[in-house]
Amino acid sequence: KINIIKYLLSNKKHVLVEKPLFADSSEVILELKQLSEKNGVTCYTAYNHRFEPHISSVRKILQSGELGKIYLMRVFYGNGTAQEVKNSAWRDKGTGVLADIGSHLLDMVLFLFESQDFQFVPSAFRAMENKSYDYVSFVTDEGMPHIQMEATLLSWRNTFGLDILAQNGSAHISCLSERPEAGDDQCAGGAAAPVLGELGDLQLPAGDDRRRGRLHGCAGSRRAH
């Protein structure tokens, strides 16, 4: 993959590469960056969750500083594709769900906090139904905010949840707003909890027939100590 990208960039072609973009060292990635800049082209890894409206809204909240000091972020991301992966010789190998869903979570940290200083350590890597990992969890080893992440292919219901606890309040995402498959009742907006505080409810544009996930927050009421 790296050699193909180098060839395209050298010939002044824009590149959109599927995630994750693995390399033997950070120097290789830096070389791709320098090559794209030299030839005036773009090389972009397809982390589409950066454009998910709920994720973008949380990023704006964090950038505003409204929540104050961030203490904790906890993310769970699960789907039910274990059997599909198991039936695919080329998918059921390597790092499994870590490369598939876990890479989105790691990129999400970079996107939300605009930092590459986080160091993660694994807390669980499991291959329960597949040859490759179908469940992983990892956490930051020190510092703040403390970040906990889980990703799995074993969820019977497609599920995404993000919670941020902070000095002045909290922010929560109960699901993503991507179009669900037919018959999938995940994240129905009518079942979401009431919206509290000043951060408000994220609504999709009028006429958008996607299921409405909810972004909600609580601000301004301190916990008792």
C-alpha cells in the first residue's frame, strides 16, 4: 500500500486511502506527508467518522472550553459482523477489530483533542468467535483526560456510545446518525433520554429521514462533594 501511495503522490495524484494506514515507522508517514506537500496534492486516510455530525459537535464543545477541565472520556463501539468476518479469509486475520473499528476510535481521540500525546495500553484483546481479535479494550496509561475505549464485532445491536465527564458538565452521544440497515431499530430518537442543560439536542436537517441519534449534555450544575 505504501509503495502505491508513493507512486501516486510522485505523479501528482490526490490519494484517498482506506483506513488504517499502517507503516513500519512514523518516518514513513512523514515521508508521505512531505511528498504530498512537495507535489501540491492531498493524501487523506478515510476516517469518515470525523464528518459524523455528532462527533463534530462534541469537538466544537470541547474547543469552546465550556466544559472546563476534561476528566474522562469513555467510548464503546460495537457491531454484529463477527460471523461475516469469520466467513472471510482475508478479513479474519491480523489485528481484527482493532484495525477495523479500533482505528476509528484512536483517530477520534486525535480529532477531538487535537493531540498526539496520548499513550494507550491494552486492557483486553480477545478472539472469542473469530481467529482474529473480535473484542479489544484499551486505556490511556497516565495523565488527563483519562480515556477508556472498547470495540467489538460481537454486539447483537449496532451500538455507539461516548461519554465525556468534565469540570463544568458532561457531554454524551448515544449513537451515530448513519443510516441504519432495514429493520434495524438502533438509536431511535423517540427513545432517547430528555435533553438537559445548555448544550442542547443535535437535530438533523429537515427532511432527513435518517434515524435521529442524540447528543445531549448537562451543564451548570455542580455535583455535591
